[in-house]
Amino acid sequence: MAFLAGLKLGLGLIVAIGAQNAFVLRQGLRREHVFAVALFCALSDAVLIALGVSGFALASGALPWLPEALRWGGVAFLGWYALRSLIAAIRGGEHLEAGRGAAPSLRAVLATVAAFTWANPHVWLDTVVLLGAVSAQFPGARFGFASGAITASFLFFFALAYGARLLAPLFARPEAWRVLDAGIALLMGSLAWRLAAGAL
């Protein structure tokens, strides 16, 4: 139960279009340092998720009002995510083109993906704040919840990086992004509703 909830929420959050995912997809399209990029992103998520779940457990012991406050903060954040994705689906215009030119070094690629990961406030909000808050719904199964969310990160980043060539023709079309954004909006909205109802 906790593992599946973590897996579902982890996938729902990570699928959202952003700079990090676009970079991973672009590296996959170019077939440059694909394994290293996917592994870096997945391991970074694992560290941040563990930090959020364990740190939240310690903080909630000292501040008993914190779980409820963060639960409603999570509802607001998921609702905003859903609205943003819905607006993107309606407006359209997103597309992705593979980059061109000489292949950068592994060090340069990892430095870039590190900036997209560790300097991105949305990554911190998703992993440390939101997943940490939702883990309070599973007081005896936080490890299972965290394991599900970490598994989601590994599955997603490796699937995205290595499946990029299959997706290249599809995501050259703006309509594909609109469908993806609409799906994300529905998922995030349902998660916000369930979290508000205490059913997540």
C-alpha cells in the first residue's frame, strides 16, 4: 500500500515537463552519456527523498502541528501543479528538438544536470517537502513509501533516457505535449483531492 502510493505519487510528480526532464530527454535523443545522466538524476532523487522522509519524521516529532500544515501545503502545491499543466495543455506550443553540434564531455554534462537537479526549487519541493509531507500518512511504513518514490525515479529516468529515440518523432509534435500535460493535470488534481480527503 505505502510502496504503491509512493510509486504513484513519485511518477506523477516526476513526469511533469521541466528543464531536468527535457535535458535527460535531449541526452537520450543524442545518445550522449545516457547511463550517467539517468543514474545521476535517479540517485539525486533517492538522496532527496530519503532526506525528506527522514527529516520530516524527526521534525514532526518536535512539531505536532507540522504534518497537518504540510498536508494542506501539499494539497495546494498539487492543485497548482494540476492547474499549470491544464493551462499548458490548453495553450499548447511545447515541443522538443534534439540539440546539435560536438558532443560535450561527461564532466560538462554532469555539471549541467547537477544544476538542473540541485539548483531547481521544484525538485526540492517535490522530493523533500511534498513527498516528506505525504509520508506522514504512513506512520509505520515510511520506508515503503520512500522505496516506492525512489523506484519511480529510477524507472522514469532510465525509461526516459533510453526510450528517447522512440519518442523523438512523437515529441516533435506540439499535440503530444498537450496530451501529456492534460494527463498530468488529471493525475495531479486527483492526488490533491485524495490528499485533502486523507485517502492518499
